[in-house]
Amino acid sequence: MLTGLAPVLDRNIRVLLLGSFPGEASLGAQQYYAHPRNHFWKLLSAVLAEDLVTLPYEKRLQRLLAHRIGLWDAIAACQREGSLDASIRQAQANDFAALKHDCPQLARVCFNGKTSGKLEPQFAAAGFETLVLPSSSPANAQWSFEQKLAVWKRIVL
């Protein structure tokens, strides 16, 4: 079983970006969205009008929290060969039960792609605004960067 990364949360977040499960590069580096071809940090840089790409990883996370944005994954642990979501087996979901208590200002949950987007009804039923985003993964080649960005701009409250 592979184990995911710790959440990046604090009491002040208003938006949570929820991915599926870290790819091989991210697990190896112990960093969210570590694959150099993943558009995640580039998209957020454009959305926030702040260059996150060139910052050291820990500083990126600090800047996300400063913008009141948290980061986590839908899956806590799974079996998977490679990095594709389609290869995920025996997925164990993260425990989101304490989110409302731990993050009382959380209003919007955004899902980075269709795999994490499967949880959208659960979060909508819990009273959160929700938005399923086109995946930032390089495997999502049918969307151009500009097309992805047009939707990603909607994450900010």
C-alpha cells in the first residue's frame, strides 16, 4: 500500500483543493504536484497573480495558506502501479469528518480532476460550495493550459 501526503490546512482556509492521490514523483519528493510537467503550480500562480513555481516547496505551501487555500487528496492510501488515477486499486479515503470543525471558514471545495470529483456530491451535501476542475495532470492533454486556467480562475472566493 502507498500512503499519501499530509494535508496542508489551517483554521483560516476558505478554499480546499482536493486532488486524487500523489503520483510517483510527488511521493518520491514528498511534495504535492512535484512532477515538472504537472500544471498545478503554474495554474495557481496565474490564478493568484503570484509566482509560486520558482519558490521552494515549503514557501509555496505558506503562500497557499496566506491566500486561505488548503491542499489535500481524496485518497489516503492505495495500491497503484505508475501515476495514473486509472491504476488506483484498493483506495482508502481520507477522513474528512473533522473539516468543518478544524477549518470553520472553509466554504468551497475544488476537485482537481474527475477522480477526486467523485466526492463532489458528498461535499455539496455537507453544505460546501463545490467545483470540479479539469485535472492539472499532464495526462489531461485534451485541455490546453488556457482552457484549464479559465476554469481554475473560479476557485478564488
